[in-house]
Amino acid sequence: MPDNDLDAFLAGARVDADVLALRPDYRVLLVAVDGIAPGESDPESEALLRRAEASAREALAGRRPEDLAEVASWREAYRAFGAKPQRTRHSLEALLRRADAGLPRVNRLTDTYNAISVLHRIPLGGEDLDRYSGPPHLARATGDEPFETMAGGESAVEHPEPGEVVWRDDAGVTCRRWNWRQTRRTALTDGTTRALFILDTLDPVTTDAVGAAADELVEHLGRLGDLTVARRLVGGA
């Protein structure tokens, strides 16, 4: 895919004003990547995950994940739209809670972005760009949008709560509750070659800090192929 196609895709991304009204400090760095060579977990992704696990243990040092400022700010954001963070933990908190026992090993693409999320303490989602229908859009749900998931081991369609903050495209919800659960429809697979990465930030994470996270993500992804990369920062203050 030519560079300008990735740029054009990201140019259509938007964050609704009623989401920013909840958290004026919200920013998202979107990173679109083409040219990924799929592969199983390997020694390099294993080393990165081990570094992330060690970083989490050092950051927590006997504290609870919610005691970290980066985690607490997302808990506050969840409460702002009516979610209960004790029941639906955002993706960063969920990973931090698993780090001591061991982060999941999935494939080298997923391993890489999970490790960067923990290392930089930023919720980070990965999606298959070829499965998108239109650009990414962060909105407050009406409650009618379809969300494709699994229930009882079978495919199912659910709907978000009215007012819930969701990522979506033209076909429906791609991630519920800001960064809680991704849909099966746009999930990364072992065959993904084009991906969208969503780096969500709230204070105290700075624009420079999220940029550094994206830099490290792209650096590690660079060993997975001859990449084309585009970025766009969207959000408030």
C-alpha cells in the first residue's frame, strides 16, 4: 500500500466532541503499518515480553496496579461514562495484573504490542487494517451498534450500553469501553500483514511519551518486514 493510502485512512479518523467533554486531556496516536510478515512468537518477542514483565514488577513493587497514576486516570475515565472499572478493567490494567504470572504469548505481532503497552504504561490496541470498513471513530454509543464477539464458545453479536465510549468503524463497534474488549471482526490474526495500532493517552502521559512508545513499537515491528508506516495524533489538550 502506498504511503498516501495509509495517510488517507488516518485522515478520516475522528474523536467526537462528547468524548472529549468527558476527558479534555484525551489524545490518541494512531499508527498504521503495512508490510508485516506474520510469524509465531520467537526469541526476540520473548525477550521483549520478559523485559516488560520485569518493568511491571519494578513499577508495582508491592503496589496495586490502580495505585499507578497511568492506571488510575483510566479508572476515572471509565467511571465518567458509567462503567465500573473493578468489573471491566482497561487493557493496560489487565496486562499489568497478568505480568507477574506471565504475559500472554500469542504471536510475535501481538506479543510486541502487548509488551510496548506495559513498558510505556499506555493502553495499546492492535487491529487488522484489512478488516476495517471505513476509518476509526471514537464515539459515545447509541446502544444499537453491533459488536461481534464470542459467548459460550459461539459467535455472537452484542451491543454497547447507551453512552458507552466505543471505537467503531462504518460496520460497527471495534472496541468496547474505550479500550476494554476488541471485536473478533477486526482482531489481529496469524495472517495479518496490515495493522492499525491505537495508543490511548490521558494525563499524566505526555504527547512526547506516547510518541516514544510509538517509536519503540515501530522499531520492533521493523524486524517483521519492510514496513510502510503512517501516524496521526488526534484529541484534545
